[in-house]
Amino acid sequence: MVEMDENNPERIAEQILALEKIAKQVMSKEAISRYGNLKLGHTELAIKAIAIIAQAIQTNQIQGKITDEQFKELLREINQGKRQFTFRT
């Protein structure tokens, strides 16, 4: 997973773009749209979600596309403070 450099805002932006590029490859159009809207209103939550998806991809936990419903479930689990996520595709 990409390490965040908190002292360099430009580097953080680059890292977020890299995470987005990885994650969007397995997200449905609807999930990507929801992510875009979320990023505008709740940036921190959006970044957490995209980082979790990117990490799941890197550890081969995702097979197929992440639907909008699966993305919404991930957001609910993040809000509940769960630490373990399972992608059922």
C-alpha cells in the first residue's frame, strides 16, 4: 500500500491519485460516481474507502467489479468503525 507523507501536500495529492487509479479499475460506473460525490463532501471518508479498495486489490481480495451497493456497504462499515472488510463479488 502507498505510504502517506503528511508533510508534503503535493505528494499526498499524487498518492491519492495513484490509489484512485488502482481502485477505479475494479469499480462500477455507479460506484465511481458515488466516490466522486463523496470526495466533494466527505474527503477523509472517501480517501479511507479508496485506500481500503486499493489495499484489497493488492492483496487479491477482490474478484470482479465493486458495485455501487458494495461501495455503500463499505462506507457503512467504515462509519461503524469496523476494521475488517470482506468483498463478495
